Amino acid sequence: TIGSERQYLASLPARSATGSSPNVPAVQSSGEPAMAPSTPACCSCFTGMFGRASGSKVQPDDQVALHQVSTIQEAMALKRPNEGTFLPSPSAAWASPAPRHHFSSPGTAVSLEFDLVMNEFEALDAAKSTLAMQLDTDGARLATPASGGPRQRSRFEMEQILCSPGSLPAPMPAAERVRLMPTATRQMVSQVPKKLITAGTEEAQALRRSLARGSTLVFVGAGLPGKRFTFERAAALGIKVVIIEHPDSWSSSLVAEGVVAKFLPVDMSQTSDAVFQAALAHLKKLGEDGLTGKADGIVTYVELSVPLASRLCEAMGLPGLPSAAVDAARNKHATRAALKAAGLPTPRNHLIKTPEDLEIAGKAVGFPAVLKPASGAASLGVVKVTKAEDLSMIYEQIVAELSTLVVSSGALVKGSAATGGVNAKNMIDLSVLMEQYLDGPEVDVDVVLSGGEYQYAAVADNGPTMEPYFNETWAVCPSLLPKDQQSKLKELAIASTKALGFKDGVFHVECKMTST
């Protein structure tokens, strides 16, 4: 990935406990992406530049007859066609939020010192609400109507948080995703044997960077200002970055600084479909002014933008996460069904659509249990239920609070007559998933998939969550769990991403190692 920070471009639903066999890891559920999964880009990191779309087949007439190189030296000499005139100018300053350490050359004795960096923030007023959450977006999206009336909150954010994918277009059928656009990067990569590109040597790393240099990479969403170092790193690698964001985003200034090539404004307060159409119109014109080339890839590290980015990849003929898989990952009930079908550990669960479903759900799942919105992110609306007598009350509490949420100053908070927020009750899915509560330590598993095989997987421990709302407290990496348990957790995380239909991408999976 660009930069040193973990970027979850797509993620599996996460947060609360699940799974059920002796000392067996269980994938959790909360509706995060990332992806994240990422997270989780294109939406899967450089998949849009070098990989293939999951399930896509490149047709012979898409291929251009090009000379095949046989050595790294020949590959390094390849020239990128029509890359545009923009030359990135990264800042000389260290942009990462982490301290920078300078190390001596290999073999030289060096004293390693590490800084403990702690940032303390004042509590949001929103924290008074049990459903409050901070969004990793560029702040609240506000639109001022032409009539001069009160500004309206973002429908795009509300849809993606609580009823993803909202009004976005339906996923493109696999049969229609048969062609990949012959991008400049793809033409260059097609001339190089795979073994040269994937070798684990310094020369191969230099080759990969050479092939990426000059490419046009579109970021859907800029995130918070703390993500600036990502764009600085991309500029240092010679990548022409294009950002699609709200017109008043902090990231618009990066053009004048020479860090990014273009800033394409899109009113992110619109409905998801309107945002998609506006972004697509920008992408189709990319490269016409000669400043950049056409898009080589589309990426995002903003969780709410993963469904949007995946559909833009499909519409532009670029590799990326299948939007159907993204939708399944962001819906807890759909995730549960996919994992069960794949024979993976799955907790007892039942979908509650109306109060009439409560009695059946209670009998099917049992107690203690966890209630959570079928669509959602972070610990939003996740509550533990210890006995049948509390089930109806807690269900009504969750639905009532979800019905009044608005986006305010980058946080999801309970609304009021004074907030001017979106009336969530009229636009979101208020279905609630009831599932078996399981104990055990919670962990994060970060996974990188390429070509259907994992290239990286690592476990990080989470501190005890604060019940009954399962808010996280702290984390430590690398994990302190025994290696055999870490292996099981990694195997489950990798199998879970594949069960949802992913073959490429960067993912953040949350699990628990259960004791029963």
C-alpha cells in the first residue's frame, strides 16, 4: 500500500462476538467493509493497476501485441504511453503522523529508541449518545439549497452507514465484467513475465515502483487531514493522484502544492446514485486535458466509499472488488449466510425485521445474545442482551435511536429539531440481527489477497470491549496470543474473505477466539 499506515480498503463486518466451538476463532459482525475491507481498493490497493477484476476474463481482442521483455533491465526501460505532463512535487517534510527514525546502514550497531505518541481528544458531545461514532470521512457533508433554505445533511453518508449500498446501482453481473480496459499500466505489465514482477528482491521492488511511476491513480474520498502523508508518499513514488471529494475538502489545496494532479469536486451530500453518476462523468473525461493519463486504477481507504469505488471500477472496466462481494461484507446477515454456506464457524443468528420476529429470534438464538443493525459500521447500535425479558426493550431502543441519527461534524449523532438532519427513518434499513454471544479475546486480522491467495496476514490483539455496547478500548500489535491460535485466526480470516467472493484486496477482519 502507499505509505506506512494500515489502510483498510474493504473490511468484513465486525465488532461483536461470534462462532461456537471449543477454542475456535469466530468472525465478528458489525458492518464495517474494509473495507474495508478496505478495506477492504479499486477498491483494493494497486489491484486496479496490476491485477485483474475478480471473476473478469480478458478477451483476446483486448490484448495488444507488444514486445515481451526477458530481464529486469529491459523491463525498467519500458516507457509509459500517454502519461500526461503533470510531475508530482512531494514535500520534503515527513508527512506521516508517526515519528521518523533514521537507521544506520545494515550491519552497523545502532541503538533503537521508540517514541510513545499519545493524542488526547476532547469527548464529542455526541458521545452522550450510545450510538455515537466518529467517521473517517472529510467531515460532515452539507449542501446549501438554491432556495437559501437550511442546509441538508449528507444522504450519501447516511445511506452508506445504515443501508449500504443505498441507491447505488446494482452490482454488475459477472458475465458482463468480461473486459478490462487496456490501460497504460496493464499494457506495460503485459510485457513483463510475472516472475520478474513478483520476485522478493530489491531489484523486483525497484521494478514494481518503476511500473507504477507515472500512473494515474484515482482516490475516491480523501479522508481526514491525517491522511495527507498518503498523498505525499504517492507523489514521492511518481504517481499522478486524482482525488474525488466534496468541493470544500481540505485536500483541494494539494493541487496548488503540486502533491496531487487533479481535484475533482463532487457534491457528496447528494444521494449515493447522484454521487456515483457525477464521479463517473469525471472519470470518463480524465486524460483529455493532457495533464494526466486515463485512470489506471481506482482506490479508497474510506470505508463508506468502498461500495462506490467498486461500482466505479466495474463501470470503467478496471479491476477491483466485486461490488456484490462488498455488499455482502457490509451486511451482517449476508455475511453470516456466506460463511455458513462455506462451512466456516457461524454463530446462531436470526434477522429481526418487525417486533413480531422477536419471540422466534429469542428461541432460535438463546441468551445471552447480541443485537446489532444488519447494516452499519463500528459499534453502531450493537448491544448485549442477557435475558428474554429485555429483548423487546433493547430492540425498540436500537430502532428508535437509529431512526433519529444525523451526521454532525464528522460524527453520527442523535438528531433533533435543531440539527436539520436527514430523517433516517424514511431512508434506512432498520432490520436488526440477533446472534449468539460468545466470550473470548477479540483480535484484528489484516489480510492482503492477490490472485485468490493471501500474501500477508497478521493478528493484532484488542483490549476488552466495554459492554453492553462493545466499544473498543485499546490494541497491541503484534499479537501476544500463542502462535497456534494466531494461525487458526489467520486461516479463518483468509477463508472468510474468500467465502464472500473476494480474490484480491486489503481486508480488516475482526474475530474472537472463543472458549466454548
